[in-house]
Amino acid sequence: MSKVVHPYAHRLVTLRDWKSRWIAGDKKYQEYLRSDVLMREYLVKKLRGSYVSVIEFERSQKATRLIIRTSRPGMIIGRNGEGLQKLRLDIDKLIRKQKLLVATDFKIDLVEVSNPDADAAIVAQGVAEALEKRLPFRRVLKQMVEKVMGAKGVYGVRVVLGGRLGGAEIARSEEIKRGSVPLQTIRADVDFAREKAHMAYGVIGIKVWIYRGEIFSQKDDAKNKSSQAKPI
């Protein structure tokens, strides 16, 4: 029997990079990991509704860099940068309250996601927001899948909902799929995300897979180009 693995973890090193990038000794490793987990959990709740794709950390001996990738950076920055200043103050309060290990040189960088319709985390948040507005779940699924398939560079999408759909007494799951989503191919660029829609009668779980083609190394690209070249 096959094992179910996380599509992101399955492609680490080959296609993906770690979301926390730093090197630490035995003493600092535990504190760095605790700081990253608590800060990421806080920011996920704080920035819910801001369409955040990924929250990353980069650490050196003298600096800590927080990278927030979002499709709507203006919502976080706010008017005249007031939102970003408030976010920084809230993070400073969290650091002091939880006694997190963070370098004195702390930077927050916002990176805009160029193609949000091809980002699984942003699509999942869009589905959750539509469900929380009490829109019919089948219509939400169809509209979102058509929107994703119309995005540039998308070859397949799969969305699964689980819970008391439509307020039914018995929980069930609904799935919709378009195109191909090759989960066993390691070089396949499959983006995956989970999200929750908080309804009055319970929580609906959302899973999104988006297939964005295959990624080859530069050596493979050179071989393919040489093989495709026609002899004179």
C-alpha cells in the first residue's frame, strides 16, 4: 500500500526550500524553533483575510528577517504605513511576552505574489471566505476551479471540502477536479494548502492542490534543447 505524504515535504530540497532558514547550535536550536512556531501561529491568526501565502524566517547571528508573501500587501501596509507599524508593535509585544529569541536587527519584508490564482494557500482562503459568507458550496467550488484553470501556468487543480456541508446533520466530503495532478512525480510543481472555514454549525475543512507543470534542472533543459535541435 502507498503512503500519504505532504506534497510540500515530499519535494523539499528538490523543488522546495525550507520555510525557516537558519543554522544554530544545540542551545539555540530549541529557542529558534519555538520562536518560529509561536510567531508563525500568531501571524496566521493576525493576518487572516489578508491573503497571505507563506510566512518565512531567515536568521543570521546579527539579524532576523521575516518574509510575508501576500497577494494584497496594501491591506497589511495600510494607509501611510500605519498597518505595518502596528504589526511590528504587535510582534514586539509577542516577543517580550513569550520571551522569544530574536536578533536586535529585526526586519519585516512584504513580497507580492504575482499570480495569486495559481497559489494554493490564497485559493483556499478565497474558498473559506466565500463559504463563511453562506454562498452555496457547489457554486463556490465550480467558480474557484474555473478561475484557477484560467490562470497562467496551471495544468490541474483539485479541491476537497469536508464537514457539515450546507448545514447538513451528517458530515461528508465533496471533491472537484480539473486537469491532472500527478502527486507521485517529484519534479511536478504541486502546490498544496489546508484551510478552515468557521461556520455557525461547525468547521469545514478545505484542501487545495494546484499543478503548475514540471520543473527540470538546467542540465536537463540543456539536454532537451540539444535533442530538439535539428541537424543542418
